[in-house]
Amino acid sequence: MAMEAGPRDTEQERRDAADSASRLSPDGPDEQDVLADEVEVELRPQRRLRIWQLAPIVMLAAVGSLMFAFPLAFGTGDGGAVVAMLGLLISCCAAGWGVMAARRVGHTWPGLPPRGSGERADWRVIALYVGVGAVLVALAVWRVARLR
């Protein structure tokens, strides 16, 4: 018995493949193929900062910034520098508290990788954040020192 070598695809197999390829869409199943009662639901609630987390941070920041701004703007007496520095301290505490609360719910600083992603932060972004922070602190201390 001799086996005859020839093409493996027969004409019928080619037609069947062409028919099945024409029924498929490039982005997934057609509308009629999806069951109507299937609904995708996210089981975990979205992580957001709640009002009870934000309210004390906003209140502290407002009080601290007013304590910092009024002595600087109006130059009130000998205690102005002390009140301004205390206001700056309270504002910085509120900012740190806000950053930690935002980090806890999963937010990140722009340009930095998400927490737990395993990626390393770019040193230029970190240097930019440190530089901006240092300039702001230097300007605040310089302005308070000019009160005396």
C-alpha cells in the first residue's frame, strides 16, 4: 500500500475555515453571543479619601496658613515671627498628614510609580520634588526672618 503525498487541506476544510473566520469579530464576541444576564461587578470598593479623612486635614491647613500669612502680611508686633513659624509648622503637618492619607488609599505623586509595582522612581523626579520643597522652605524662613 502506497500512500500518496498531497496537500493536507481539502477544499471543504478551506471553506469551513473561511466561514468561521467571517463570523468572528476582531474585538471579541458578537452581541448575540453574550448572555444578557452576565454582569461584571467590581467586588472591591473604590479606594477614595472620605470626608471624615479630609476635613481635619483641610481645617489644619487653613488655620496654619492663616497663622502664617497674617503676621507676614500685616507685620504685627514682636510675636509675629513666632506665630508665623508656628503657622508654617502646622501647615507642614497638615500637608504631611494629607500625603500619608492619600498614600494609604493608593494615590501617588505625579511621576512616581504606584506603590507595590516594583518599579524604581526616576531620580530626576525626586530631585525636582526635593528642590521645589527646599526653595519653598527657604523662602518661608527668609520671609519670617525679615520680620525681625
